[in-house]
Amino acid sequence: MRIKAIPSGRWTSSQAHYSSHSKLIKSSSMQPPLGLSLYTCTIIWGIAAVILWLSSFFLPITRETTLNTPLVRVTTSFTNFDARTMFHWGVGGEEFGTIPKDSNHPFGGRSFGGAKRKKIRGTRAFGSGYPYGVYNQSTIAGRPFPFGVWPLYWDQNFMGGDEYGPQYDAIRPGGFIASVPLRTTTEHFNVTDDEVYYAIGDRESLLPLMVSFVTSCHATPAWPSRFNPSSPNTIIKLENVIQYFRASSLALASPAYRNTLALTSISNTSVSTPLPEYMEYSPFRKCVDDVAEKASAIIRDLPTRPSTGRTIGGSFLLLLGVGVFLGGVWLLAASELGTIVLRHRFELQKRLYGDPYIRVGVVAGRQRELEYESFP
């Protein structure tokens, strides 16, 4: 039997071919498409984000469900339970409302709401601070409620204030009229012992306001108490008010100040007795004044109630978006797990049987040798 010699050059060429063939197999079959999985997941998560964003237009999301958000309810009807909500630090300026005449409300037919916070500041004259609805400057009777709450009332039916007197405290927005003392210490401000102010307004407005006074102005914490302007023992009188806010429904006062023109002034006047110099330039007074102006509760628009169809559609989009997002997470996790399994399997085969790519190359090379030897 004649043995045919194998040229070394041919063998070297085959080895190079087998080696390149092995590298091709290794690069094409054992590298998982991880980049493609990441790319696909990115697209899926983008779609999920769009779906979740669209669902926000259908589902009602309001601040009324936020814990510890100070709210004041203004109920104007028992027939359809028409109500608005007052928020502290809000900007106001929403649509006007009208108190219905269908449930014997004492002020049925009057407008309320619609005023912006930038119009909340009045003067030292009772009846000031109204952005609209002042048809008679000598009386507050018959006026609307631009910020949602009723004005204060003073002794002897001053300027027709008995219309909003204690006989209606049970339905007054924010509850009965109360007052709270505002004091601080010399640790934070240069004040004297007799520098004390009082905030007067509805009880529900004063409670969160006191929190702001304490946190922003270092006021000494105090609880509101019922305010009766007709009592001979009351500390605060009409002439002690140094500033009205919110259509004269909120006031800052000081027993150390007496406005001798208060009993004769009308709501549009700016004439008043000047403040004492220490009070005029007091940082503490300026602080509580600023907080009362910016933080007191004012009404906002009635939240629109979405239809049942919109709510169901929004819920479906929300669930779909969450499902798509979780599907992307599952796809990425499956891809990573598959990569780990393939690599572990390859390493195990190498340890048991040697490198499979080398064996593939050797087998293929031997096959070519046999073909060459059998060639006549």
C-alpha cells in the first residue's frame, strides 16, 4: 500500500482554516445577544413610561388625599352637597361659585371664591381686603365671600357685621371665631415682654397658621380659644387691629396699639393711627404679618370628578403600563440568566471533555485529510 505524503504547506493551511472556523463558531454560537436584550428592554420601558404618563390624564389625582395637608371645607348645599376646599399656601384664583338657594342657606345667591392670594391684603380698616363685591363701603352686609370664608364681626353691629354673628357659628366655614396669642423670645428676636400680637379668624384657619408661626417666626406654641368681641373681658377690641387680611376674615391685633380712627373709618380708607416705632420696625411683627399673608387658607376650584369610563380607562392604562414595565424587567432578567447558564455549561464541558471548539476543528481537519488521501 502506497502512502501518500501530506505536504506540510497543505496541512498548515488546513490548520489555519480550522482555527478560523473554530473562532467563527465560538464567536457566533456562544456569545448571547445581551446588547440586543438591553436595547429591547429600553424600548419596552419607554413604552411603559408613555402608557403611565397617559394614565395620569384619566385618573383623578388631588392633594386632598395627602396626609397632614391642612384643609378647610366650605359646604354650601345639602341638596347636592356642593362644597369647596380651602388650602393653606395656595394661590387661589379659581372659578367663582354661587351659594345655591335650594337648602335655605342664610347667604344663598351670593358669590364666593375666585380671588387670588395677591389680593388678600387689606388695611387697618374693617371691611378692607375685598378684591370684588364692595358696593357699599360703609357696610359689609350683603357682600360676597371672595376667599371662601365670612368676615369677622365686632360689637354693636359695627358696619352690619351681626349678619355673620355667632348665631351662624355652627355653619361658618372654618368654625367659630377664635384668637391665638403670638409671642416669641429674645433668643430669636429683639423684643420686649409686652410685644405680643393676636391672630383672629376662624378656628380651622388658625390651627395650621400657628404651625407656620412657630416654624417660620419662632412663635411660642399656643392653642386658639373662642373669641367673643362683645365680652367686656376680651383683650382685643376693634381699635387694636393692625392689619386685616382675606376680606376682613383674618386680622392681626395688638393690645399695645390703639387706632383712634377705627370706629369712624370706612373700608376703603388708608387713614389710621400710626404704629408705635418699635412695632413698626419689629422683625417679629413683620414675620407674622408675612406668614398671615402667604399661608392663610383660601378657596380653590372644585375638583372635577371624572366619569366612570375615564376612570376605568385610566385604571386599564395604569395596569397595562405596570405590566409592560414588569415584562421588560423579566426579559432582562431572563437574558442575564440565560447568559450565566450558557457560560457555566461551556466551562463545565471544557473541564470534562476539553475545549469543544478545538475538537470540532480537529474532526473537521481529519475529515479533510481523509478526503485528500483518497484523492487518486
